[in-house]
Amino acid sequence: MRGTNRKLALAVLLAAVAVGLMGTAVLAACRCDGPDCYEDIVIANAGSTEVNGTYQFVEMYQGRPLYEGGNSGEAVIYFDMTVWLIASPLATTHYSITSTADTPPSAGWEKESGSDPLPAVSGGQACTPPPAPVIALYSHTLGRFMNSGETYEYEDTFERGKEWGQSLDFRNTGTGMLTISSATISTSNCTARLPHPLPRTIEQGGSAYIVFAITITDLAPWSATFTFHNDSTNEASFVLTIAGAPVRPFIVIPTGASGGDSILDRVIELESGETPPVAGYKALSAIYEIGETISGALMLKDGYGNPVRDTRVQVELYKLDLDELPFSSALVLWFGVRYDMMEGAYVFELDTTDLPDGTGPGYYDLRFAFADASAVKYRIQLIEPSP
């Protein structure tokens, strides 16, 4: 190849792949549901071993945090009137303690249906949330390499300090062998590497993935440039530039017709001191008859307080199976909504007469997903229409 005048055609494709760069996942110490943030809880030494293990904060219930997890994955720790409870699925209470503390006490638990020894509870305190993820708006700028060049634009979410990767699919569409011999890397506000060493030789008509990996190190504009060299003296290098900038997470402002802090057009009305009905340990937000239209509205602001009108809100409906353990869900339908200039909000309508076959009465999660990778979820119930 070296020293010849033969031209080789090269097709370069970008594909997101799971490249095993993250390592073992570590549970976050602090989890949030809206403005409420609490640490994970660890229960140890309990005689009812299914309640041992790590619990994660899920949501607020009766003014206190509710945690879910344990060895079974379905156990819960929650507050009920004047008592903290540790329970398994199907409402089997193993341990309890009379206390109005803001979070579960560490000791003093008593047996209900549980066994000795009594549990030791740690963690679960209110906490400050971790730094927001980096929302990277980035582009791949493909310079000249074998007479090929394109620019791809992506929007994706990368967490600062965690390595992520993609792969380049080098396809040798010319004649003869192609060798990608070496690469040089330059970075700004990030680190970058090639996990798999060069050189790589590609047969005529064949292809080879080259994986690159990036770790964003600062909440600032960042870039990484990979310059790949081939072993033919008459060909230019191929340059891949990946650049992005952080975007602060959105602030969701519910403007549903029900008022208050709900996106939906209705909520379950409660008397003073009354608690909402619960389905699968989560409070119901609203009940609709099949045939009614579910509607709602919301506004978005960026982290600087400016209105966001140029994005898309994805509405997802999940059918829940709460009859058997473990609880499960299945995506029924989804659609996107854009900003409605006339209404001054993102407005949605979901006609329950148009649900796919096999759906019908039952419990559902209605989820609103945003471009910054955050989401808001409401648990609702669909019932048969009134006679």
C-alpha cells in the first residue's frame, strides 16, 4: 500500500454502542423526587432476611419519605399516621416503631410478623442532591479522510465524571487492504482515550469498529479531537471532533386545569388529614372513566429561569400489573407534544376510547419525559364508564 497511487474509498458510520466502559454501577447516596431528596437506607441483621438490603427513596407519602428495595426488591419502609413500618409486598408488616420522626429511626424497632433479631437501620436522612447531569449538545465533525466528510449532530445525556463511549465503523469500500495505523488525541475540559489499541487492518469490503471513550471533567464547553492516520502516504488523515456544552436541567411548572402542582386536569379531592388511595405503594393522582379524555398542561424553564419553548415533551402511558410479584409495567402508547403558542404551554390530550386492544380498566403510570433526561410521573386509574 505504501507509496502507491491507488485510492481507497472509506465509508464511516457512527453508532452508539454499549462498550463496557462504565464498570460496576454504584448506588447513589442521595436520590430525589422533585425537590425532596433523601439518602439510601441500609437494613442489616433483621431476622426476616427479605427486608435486609439497600432501599432507595421513591416519593413522599403522608409527609414522609417512602423507600423501596431490600433483598426482595419490593420491600418498603414508610410512615403511616404515627408509626414507621418495614413491610414486604402484599402488605406484610415485619417491623414497626411508633415515632413521628422525619425519617426512619435507626433503632427501637419492634416485631410485627418479623423474626429476631431486630433490624439495624442506617441512612435515609435528607440530603443535598448530587450535581446535575451534563446535558451535552454535541456534533461529530468528520474531516477529509479518503475523500469522505460529514457532520452529525446529536443530543444526549452524559454524567460528569463518568466515562461514555461510541464506536466508529470504518468500512473499506475500495480495493486492497486498509490499515489505520495510529491516532493522536487533543482535548479541552474532558479526557479521552482509545480503549483498543491501533493499528487496525481492514480487508477489502470489510469493516472494523474503533471505540473511543470520553469523560467530561467540567461543567463547561468541552471537545475532543481524534486524528486517525493511515499507512498510505497519499491519503489525508481522518479527523473526528466531538464537542458539546452543558445545559442545566429544566424546571417543570405544572399548569393543569386541576390547579396546584399537577400537570393533569383533575386530582383526587381529599378532606383535611385524609390520605390518597394507594396502588402498588404509590399514591393515586387521578381517576378517569374509559371514554373520558385525559388532558393537561405544563410550562418549562431552563436553569437560568428562561422559558423553554423549542423542545418536545414525550407523553408515555404504561399499563401496570400489580396483582403478582414482582410488579411490572408495559408501554401502551406514547406521543410527543410541542409548545402551543396560543395556550402558552405544552398541552396534551389522551382520548381513552382510543387505547390499544387489551388495555382497559386498571392502574396506569402516565409519564412525561423531557429532553434533559428528567421525567415526571403520575399514577392513575381507569375505570368502567358510569351507567
